[in-house]
Amino acid sequence: MRYIAVFPTLTLAQKAVRVLKSENLASEVIKVDSTRTRRGCSWGVAFDESKIFSVRMVFSNNSIAEREIIKE
């Protein structure tokens, strides 16, 4: 299983992946289906569910704000 952190733009999702990579956390940018999010069309960063706390900490420490995190 994995989680997807949802972002409004591709640029923000790419930034999030770069920051996670710098912390040795595997992730990938994906297109999120508009039916899966509250605000329609979005981009996501997918990562292993076991890394949820680490990812949230990295995002917080780097002022990266996701719209939501959904479970895939």
C-alpha cells in the first residue's frame, strides 16, 4: 500500500519529490484522478505507507503544504 500527497501543481509535486529524495525517501510524481480528490484535477507524490511520518516531517521542515494525503 502507499499514500499520495496531493498538490495543486506539477511544479510543487516535483519540488516535494526532490526534497524527499534529498532525505533518502523514495517517491514519485503521479497524476491524480480528479474523482479521488476534493478539489478536482491535481498532481500527487506517491510513497510507501510505512514512510508517512517521515514524509510529513520532511514536508513540515521544508514548508511544503500538501492539499491532502489519500491512501491508495
